[in-house]
Amino acid sequence: MNLPNTPLYSALGSDPDFADLVDLYVDEMPERIVQLQALFAAEKWDELRRSAHQIKGAAGSYGFPQLTPIAGRLEHALSTAQPEAEIQANLEKLLALCAAVRAGAPDADFGAR
């Protein structure tokens, strides 16, 4: 798993046919993060489960397969009514990965350092 603050690049980020879609997905991620946090804070478990399910299904299509199993664990924890601490732990892992997603390719970011 990625370490905190380690950029997570899409496997499709350098593909000219998909780069714009990846950019859009990455641009919308801060909104998704806020939504996930709000759903957890409001204890809207079913909506949080649906959001995790959507991320699980879409992440791989945008070249971020690393998000899929983590989103799946959150979805499972919610579907099986695990303790709130377990849900929160899975959510925090997913949020960390979501915050790490980047558009482009790793070599493009390297030149900016």
C-alpha cells in the first residue's frame, strides 16, 4: 500500500485516449473525500456504503486499481454492520488513497520537484 503523501498515479494517466477522463476523475476526488467524511460524520451508513461501492467499481476503470480493494473493505464493513471503529479504520485508509491520486504520469511530476 502507498505511504501517506505518496502520489498515486493512474495506470492510464499517460494514455492520450484516457488522460482527460483521468484528469476529471482526479479533479473530482476532493469533492468525493468531503462527501465520504460528511456521510460518516452524519452516520449515513447506507449512503456511505453506496459511495464506497461506486469508488470500488469506478477506480479501476480510471487506472487506480489500488482503491478497489480498500473501497471493497469499507463497503463490506458497512454491509455487515461492523463496529463503527472498523468502518472508520477502513474509511481512513480509503481517504488516504483518494487524497493521493494524481493525474498525469509519475515522470511528469518528477520533473517539477
